[in-house]
Amino acid sequence: MPLPDLYLASPQSPTLEAALAERFTLHRDVAPPTTRAVVGGGSLRWGAAESESLPELGIVAIHGVGHDGVDLAAARARGVRVTITPDVLTADVADLAIALWLAVERGIVANDRAVRDGGWSVPLARRASGRAVGVFGLGQIGQAIAARAAPFARSIAYCARSAKDVPYRRCDDIRALAAASDVLFLAAPGGGATERLVDRAVLEALGAAGVLVNVARGSLVDEPALIAALDAGVIAGAGLDVFADEPRVPAALRVSPRVVLAPHQGSATREARGAMEALVLANLDAFLAGTPLPSAIA
């Protein structure tokens, strides 16, 4: 009996692709009309037109938590299920957020480079402890960041669409949050509601001693405004794991001494990626078996 067709919208790890090949006939370049399943990463773009072109499509399984590029309403209208891999990457993304913050504050990357180049005398850094922390987006990842920052922080504030049952002060909007913060973590979803929300006004509110850390989506930040703010000393620095046009990173960010960069590595641990792959497979197995999907969002 032939295996059902699956379209790989983006390359996956060899282990995941091997496991998928045991269950499906894989297609990489073009999705045939008989495609039953699609697997892609968190940057997947999948709208009504894509679903309509595949009349037998039943599931879009995302290897990640980002789904702002997927038209959920269109998927529901056609009876296409959409799944993500939540929870299993929360700790690792939050860990990286804190690491980026400390790397910026303490000049860790520059100091490492200086020692490797035979140097020893480096500029004084800034203390991380006792800073006012703000978290934009207080879902699971945002709450995990806040919990990790709490031992360092003088105070913690947040901004989210709804009030949370947490011991932190809630700000009405991101500009107010930035004004109340020395370090501003971005942990909100992408999409139209948050696109370029961190603009010059927000960066000015964060201030000359402020640090921006983004482990969410590059689309949240007005990148030219951030570059200008860094060049002019409007903010002190930034730790960035995500960018507006990945994998293309502006040269101005790559050469800036005020910035610590990572190549979208929030979930990039063996533990998280293994658990994410297992959850992708669990959702697909449930789909094939006609049983409830473990982590469906549509």
C-alpha cells in the first residue's frame, strides 16, 4: 500500500526526515495534489491559496511555536489541522534570552575576542544585578524569562494582551514598559499586531542605559530604527537571536560593538530539538490514526 504524500516546506533534521519517510512519501520541491500533510518550520508561510491547491491536505505540522505566517482561519475553513511544538522549547529559549542579556551587559563576546587576540585590558562593563526588567509578551516563554531574571532584577514589569496572575506590574503598552525598564525582553508572537512595534519612540523610552533582547520574531523590531538608535547611543546595546529578513542580517548590526548576535538559536539544544521532533511525529501519527492531536491550534 503506498504511503501518503507529505510536503516538506523546509528542510528538517536527518533524524526527523528519516522518521517521516517511514510514514509518508516525501516531496521537497513541489507539493503534489494528493498531499495529505505539510511539515515546516516556524517561519512557514501558508495561506488560503496554498490550502486550496491541495484538496486532500489534512494537517500542517509546524516544527516550532511560531505560526504567524499561517492563516489559521483559512485552515479551519477547509478543515486543515495546524499543530505546533509548544512547552518543550520554553526553557531553552528563556535561557538564551538571559545569556544574551548578560553577554551584552558584561561584554562577554568582546572580552573573549580580546583574550584570543592576546589582549588583557578591556573596558569596564556594567552590573546586571539590580536592573529594572521588562518583558513584552507574558506567555510561557515570557514567564520563563521573568522567572530567570527575577534573582537579578530590581523590579519586573510586563505588557501583554490580558492581565496575568503574576507578581509583576503590568504596563498598558510597550512604550510605557520600555520607559519602566533598563532591559526589555521581547517574547511576543509575530504578525500584524506586533509588526515593527519596537520603533524609535520605544527605543527612546528605553533610554541610553537600556538593553533590548529579542528572542521572539525579527518582525517586532523596526530594524533601521534600532540600527540608528545603537549608532547614536539612544540605547546601550542589544542581544538579538532573530532578525527581520533571516538569514540576512544587516551589516550595521554585524559590525556594531553594542550588539550580541545569535542565528535564531533559541530552541537549538539537543534536548529541545529532540522533543520538538517527537511532538511533530506524535501529531502526524495521531492525524493518520484519526485520534486527538497532542498540540493542535486549529
